[in-house]
Amino acid sequence: MSIKINDHVIPDWAIERQAEALYENVAQGMPGKPREIIMISALDLAKERLIDQALMAQESRRRKYRVDSVELQKRIKLWLKQNGGKQAFAKINNPMIQNHDDLKRELSDQMRFNQLLEEESQCDPVTEADALKYYQERPELFRTEEQLSASHLLKMAKSEDEFSEALDEIKKLRDRLVGGADFTELVRSESDDKGNDGNLGTFGKGRMVPEFEKAAYELKAGELSEPVRTQFGWHLIQLHERIPAKITAFEDIKQKVIEYLTERKKDRVFEDFLDGLKTQATIEEVSGI
């Protein structure tokens, strides 16, 4: 079914193509769902977005916003450069942009939309008190969990025979380290993961496989682990530093919180405006188009 918004008709093929373009994003939010169910959701989202775009385009035209021709040409050139040059129209999956005229129309509409968005998202500024209230009510957002800085030495294995052999090797390497061998040098000569000399950088919980994480978090700074088995093989972990959990001070994050809350507030104001356009519009499904 096609959709008619006031005097503008969105054909069913445009809705279907938009849904196909949105399919992967929708599928990521619906893991395990059948394709048919995902496609229904993608179609609903496509209709919603196309209706919003049509209403914004109609309102923008009604207000007779001016499009700067120089800026428009810059955006056309940039879009073509980012999407493959002369072959861009064949490469992209966008039902609304099939040729240069479509591109010019779409980018012109975007520029008008931006003017409409700027006008209709005006709101009272977010105060420092607003930001402090948000900060105090959501301490978990500003808390950094304890993190570790560590390196590892790996002997890879897949079969049980390989795991047995790798364990013998990793034990011998650990004896050498306990005897004074340099960890970095041993990684360079013996590890099956020599990237960055075995240095894993800084990481928190949830970043490593469970067995590795558990062993690493049990270490003290400067300590060497016993052999640790994971799905990849046997590891030796050297912990460099434990970085304590902390809460970012309000003064350090205040401006970012204000900016975030301001954008949220503008979004809500514009959504209310868009809802108003929908209530005033005639939106209906039509067939045969």
C-alpha cells in the first residue's frame, strides 16, 4: 500500500526500498526473530520515517526557506566523493536518490529541514542546576569501574593434545620468567601473540574471556599469573597496574552533561512539533500507485 500525506504520495516501491535499506539495523535490535517479523518492523519504521520527511518537506516549502546555491553545490560534491564519485548512484542503496536531480532535491530538502529544526527546537537553556540534578540521580553513569593494565604471553592450542603440549611449554616459560627473564623479550621470541609485545593496554570487566578476566583481576600489580587456560590456549599474565574505580567530578563533566541535556530537550521539543504536524495532516493508505 502507498501512503498519501496531504497532497503527496509515497509509492509502495519507495516504502519497500526504504525498508530494505533499514533491514540490517532493525535486525540487530531483534536477534533471533524470523525474517518476516523483522521485515514488518522495517516496513513500519520506513513508513514512519518517510511520513516525517514528507511533513517536514511540506512545512519547509510552506515557509519558503532559501537554499544557498554555493553551499548546495559543496554538499553535492562532498556526497559524491564520499559515495563513490560518478558510480555513486549505482552503488548506494537509497530509493530516494537514483540520479543527480534526486540528489539535488534530497540535499536541498535536508538544508531546509535543518532550518526548520533550528526554528522549531528552540527551548529554554539547560541550567547548571538541571545538570547537577541529572548527575546526582544517575551516579552509575559517571562511575569508572576498576581497570587493569596488563600484558600476556600465549601458547595457542586447539586439540587436547595441543593443550597438553602448550601447558608444558608455558610452564617452562614461566620458570624462565621467575628466574629473571624479561617478559617483553620472551613474548617477542616465544609467544603466539606478539602484537604490541603482548601488551593488552587498559581493560575493564567484560572485555576479556571469563577465565582470563578472573585470573587477571586476582593479581597484584607487578605479579605474574600461573598458567591460565582459555579457548585460545595457555596464557601467562603480567599485571602492570590496577587503576582504581572512581566517579568523575561534576565540575569535570558539567559542560558535557549540559550539552547532552540540551540536545535531548531540543529533540523532545521538535518531536512535539512534528506530532502537531501529524495531527493536522491527512495521512491515509492508498492503493494502485
